[in-house]
Amino acid sequence: MSGSETDVPKLDILEICHKLPPTTDLIKFLKEKEKKIPAMVNIFAIPSNLSKSEEEDKKDLELLSLFISLLSSVQIYNGRPSSEWPDISKPEEVVDYMKLKSQTFFELITRRKLFAMILPEKSHASDHFEDTSTTVDIHISILEKLFKSFRFPSAKLRVFYLTIDNESWSIFIEKASSKQEKFVMDYFDFVFTFNKTAMNNNRDFINETIDKITGDARKEIEDILKPEYVNPAADVIVEEDK
């Protein structure tokens, strides 16, 4: 493969970073806004007894997680008319932000050439869920019908992308009332493998681009964007010191 061909995935990423938000603005938004809105979450389900090679893979995946999160934020910033962060004190902008965050994150992983090299897609599946019931019953129904179909075998890289259409209303019959809810969801389950060679070939570029975005505040931003850690044996979220 020629040098020009190997540069294409990097140019694909650099195109996103043609204009960067000021570092102080980036930190403020990540700290005060983005972490408080559940648009997406990165979860690492890892045992406590990792081998040396597994520890190295974990560090690489943490690096990718940070990189993708930052690129997603840059895309959101540059995608707005005046290159500004959404005002999430306004309900309509919260909805727009959540859509943008999940879409940009998902599209970075599945459509950008660099990540297609490092995280080749192994398989994917989709399903549809729809129900109308009381508010309480529908939440139970969602848990039973949706999450029982999620199987989490060991050593898998998975992305779940959900689109949700939710509507609720109240029904009054004489003196009694019942709150009804219609819940429509399409969800997509992608499984990826990890190409260590591609990661080795692009690790320096990834680190250099992260430094370009974060400036002198990389450590602070890493702490803000660190993923959740789950111990599969205990099935609980644990704190991880960086």
C-alpha cells in the first residue's frame, strides 16, 4: 500500500479537526454539560486479573474511547451555525444534543476509515420494540423484552445504538386516571474485533491529534471522559484510578 493510501484514514480524521473549540470552552462544556446528559456511555467490563497483553489492549481501548469522544464533541461544535456549544438549559436543544452525540459517536466508529481499520466489524444485528401500556408496566416490559435478548459473551467489543420515539398521556375515567405511554425503539447491536497492528501503526497519530484538541489540559479532559468500569464477576460499576 502506498504512502498516499495509508494517509487517507488520517486525512479523514483531520478533516473533522479543521476547526477546534478553545480548550477552556471544551473543558467547561464537558465538565458542566456533557457529563450530565446520558446521550451515550462507554462501559468497560473487565476482570481484575488481566494479563500484561490484556492490560496493553485495555490502555489502547481507553485511548480510542477518549479519541472518539473528543472527535464527537468537535463535530458537534463545528456542526452548529456559529460554532458554539448547544444551550442545554433549553429542552429542545437537549434533545438535539442527545441525537447529535449518539449519531456522531456511532458514525465515527462505523463509517470513518481509521476506525474501520482498527475496529473491523465482525457482525451486526437489529431489532424493533414497540409497546403501549401504563408508565410502570412499560418500563418492566422494556427490561424483559429488550435486555433479555442481550448476551454479553467474554472478550467482545460491542456498540449498541438505540433510536427511541416516546409519547405519554393521561386517561381520566370518572375519578380515576391512568398514565399511558407509547414506547417505540429500534436498536442495533454491532460486534467488532481489535486489529492490534492497525492500532500500533496509528497510535502516535491518535495521541498527536488528542494533544492538538486538548492542549495542556489533556489529563483533566481524560479524567472527565474516562469510561465506566464494570467487574463482570461482581456485576457492579467500580471506580478505576487513572
